[in-house]
Amino acid sequence: MSRPKASCFIAVAIVCAAQVCYAQPKPNAQPRGALSGRVLFFEDARPVWRARIELRRKSGQLAEVTVTNRNGEFTFAGLPFGMYAVTVDMPNCAPIREEVYLGAYTEPIVLQVQRKKAAETLFATLQRPGFQPRNDRETIS
């Protein structure tokens, strides 16, 4: 490369680098944050693994869905600030819904799910047309 071409290339590179390094964020950019938390069983405070977490905007529109890890933890990142509804859905547990405001200093949330009673689960599972218990062991209370 000749000397004038090399100097021109270096000057263009410096100008482009300066624009990238000193670029200001867009004034209309909406602030974003993360919402995190844990899901625990109400009865013994053990973490709930693989619980489905739905995050809905104030309008009711589904924003994101995730699943808890082995420690019952979940995170939604890159969300615009505002009101959200967090719903936890887990088999054999009562569903829960909590509204949360996501802002600059939103703390992690703790959600506790409660197991449905075994009798309620059995009744729903075993109830079928024409079922007649033969003895006390088949009676569902």
C-alpha cells in the first residue's frame, strides 16, 4: 500500500472508532431491566424444579415463558420497565399469579406454590363414569 492510501485508511479507521466509542444512547430508548426470583413449595420451602413461569404485560399479552432450574430460580432479562403479571403453573399444585412492577431497583421475588391435597388429586384422577368402589380401600375421601 502506498503511503497516501495507508494514511487515508488510518484516518477513516480513527474517525469510525471515535464514533463507535463516543456514541450516545438514543434519547427515546426505553429503559430495560431483569426480573428474577425463586419458586418454593409452601409446605417445606424446598425449591421447585421445572415449574413453568409465564410473564404477561399489563395488557395481558404474553411477554415470555421460562422454566425454573434445580434451585427453583428463574430470570427474565431485557424487559422494558413496567407492570407485569407472573404466573406459576405446576402439576398437582394450585396456580399462583402475582403482579410485579419492574423498575431500576426491582428485587428478586419469591413465589410459593402449595400442593393440592392428595384426596383432591386422586378424586380428579380416578373419577370416571360408572366407577363403583368395591371396598373401603377404593373409597376416595
